[in-house]
Amino acid sequence: MSRHERPKLATRCIHVEKPADPHGSPRTPLYDTTTFAFPSTGAILDTVEGRGGSSLYTRYGMNPTIRAVEAKLAGVEDAEAALAFASGMAAETALFLAHGREGVVCVGDAYGGTLELLAEDLPRLGIPTRFVLGPELDRLDGLLAEGGGLVFVETPTNPALEIFDIAALAERAHARGALLAVDSTFATPVNQQPLALGADAVVHSATKYLGGHSDLTAGALMGSRALLDPVWGWRKALGSAPSPETCHRLARSLGTLVVRVRQHNAAAAAVAEAMDAHPRVRRVFYPGLVSFPGHALAARQMSGFGGMLTLELDADARGTAAVADRLRLFAIAPSLGGVESLVTQPVTTTHHGLSEGELERRGISGSMLRLSVGLEDPEDLIADLEEALA
Ligand SMILES: Cc1ncc(COP(=O)(O)O)c(C=O)c1O
């Protein structure tokens, strides 16, 4: 590698900035402290006024362990800067409060918590929010003309794995003076780089693939320093910085992100193909299947198709739940992105409480099971699904 060549993603996941450890540990050291001591009031004033070091108070994110994981997160999305948060929802909330005050337009379906924040909580604070689903996308320019400083899109979506064209959305948002933020949680930075496609911000529930072991709750927001500065103020006010322990664990997880996601991709593709041929499965929602409607777009803007897929069974909601109940290797749990395979019936979890009409508009039915394909041997996972379906 020449001195000027940019290291590849797997290298950046491991080698981007670590605070110097006086003992030489190759790991990101854990500064398990709420505050930092200074030799004089003058020295603390220098730091408060931005002339000194960057360690001050952990809730501000001014802690070397938090800073180190943020440097890694920025490197992973090839962003100028990153902010870590106590959860994915904390990252979204601070983003919307900092950049969505003129209005947020949500494109497509999204995680239930995001929908609730946008549909109920932000309007209560006087922030206008609007929604356009995939088939209604021609309404977007009109909505932006009415006002709306931020377009938010999740791609692929939960649970139908709908794919949205990030470059085209960025162009439409920018033409109206709006920003585009992409929730890239399902894709991961290994499979999709929204900033390179023109998005202004990328948000992750780091609880999922970035953490990767179902043992930490965190969020991440990447973008330009100018975009993140006001978000930092909201994170400080909301007290939603992650703990140093969480960042220490997240830094460990990022080291294996590329190998984990490549295996998630391969295993999910194998499961999707096997289920596509199964007589009790009506449809498989997986962007890697050539027959999937979003495949061509996904192949263009993603370099891998991810570890998430959704099955629509030839069964009613009760029969579908019974299949989930019979699975032995897929645990019934509402999260995703960990080493262990998980299954959820979206109508009982992420999309619980939506009216029949709203579910139909979003293409979600009781016959769907969403799978987070873990790192077990895919042959065992397929055998488990086939037994439960038999
Ligand atoms: C796509 C997506 N975005 C955001 C979130 C919120 O993340 P967190 O649970 O870390 O707050 C989730 C949680 O499931 C999610 O699936």
C-alpha cells in the first residue's frame, strides 16, 4: 500500500485513531470516568473555550473512549465526523431537533420507534412531519416546496426490505434546499455508503450490526462537522451521549464488522434462496434475489445485500406465529444484527398497533416473519426453517 493510498474499510475498522495507551495495549482504552482533572482553573478554561484538550466531562462526549469510537465511526462511513449516542433513537432525536425544525419528510416505511417519534412526538413540539410511501414518491417535491428542511429515509426498510434510490433522493432534497439523512442500519457501512451517494447524514442503530453481539445499546450519526455541530449541542442537552463502557465495547465490535457482515450476507443469501424454493413460502423479501423488485437498484447502490430478510408464508397470522414458535435456532426477539439468528412477526412487534388499513398501505401482513440471519451455519438454519414449516 502506498503511503497516500486510503486504507480499505476492514483496515479502517481496526486502525483508525486510538488514544495512546501508556502501557501499549492495542485496544481502545476504557476511560471509565465522568470527569477529568486539570492543573489549574486557567487550564480548565482553555478546554471549555476550545483551546485546550478534548477531555472534560463525559456527558458532553469529551472523553477519550467516546472520541476514539467516534473517530472509528467516521472512518467506517468515510465521513468528516461522527457522534456516538446512547441509542439509535437518541441519534435520530438529536438529528431531528437540530436539523428538522422546518419540517421532516419521511420517505417510505421506517422502524416503529422512528415512526412514533415523527408522527406523534415531534408534532407536539411544533415540528411539522409528513410521510410519503414508495408508490407515492411523486408527492415528495410538492411536500418539500411547502417546507421541510430534512428528508429522512430508511433503506432497506423494515420489514419489507424496500430499496430507495439514495442518489436520486439526495438530488431532489438538495434541489429544494433540504438535507437528506439515511438510516442505513439494515445495510451496514460494509454494504452501503450513503454519504458517497450524496446523502448529508447517515444514522445507525449501533445496537444492531455495529455492536453485532446483542450486548450493547448505542447509536451513531455521521456527516460533515458543520452538520454535526448543532447535533452535538442537542446531545449534550438531552444527556444522550453513550457511556465509555459502551464505546469500549463498540470499538471492539467494529474490528470484526467486515468479516461478520460478509458472513451475514452469505448466510442470508443461502437462506433466501432455499426459502424462495419452498412450497409453503409465498414470497421472500430479500434484495439479493434477482426476482425481488428492488434488486436492480440494490445491486447498483449496495455492495452486499445484508443479513435481513422477510418471509411471507402461505398461512394466516396464527399459522405464521406457530411456525416462529417451532423454530429452535431462531430466537423470537425484536432486535437484529447479532451473531445469533432472530425471528419476529412484525405485526406483533415493530408494527404492532397499526390499523389494518395502515398495514395494507405499508404492505405488511400477519403472514410475514422477519429473519435476522446470524452467524450459525446456514445449512443448520435452513434445516430449522424447513422443519418448522413442515
Ligand atoms: C432501522 C432501525 N433504526 C433505528 C432503530 C432504533 O435503534 P435503537 O433501538 O438502538 O434506539 C432501530 C431499532 O430497532 C432500527 O431497526
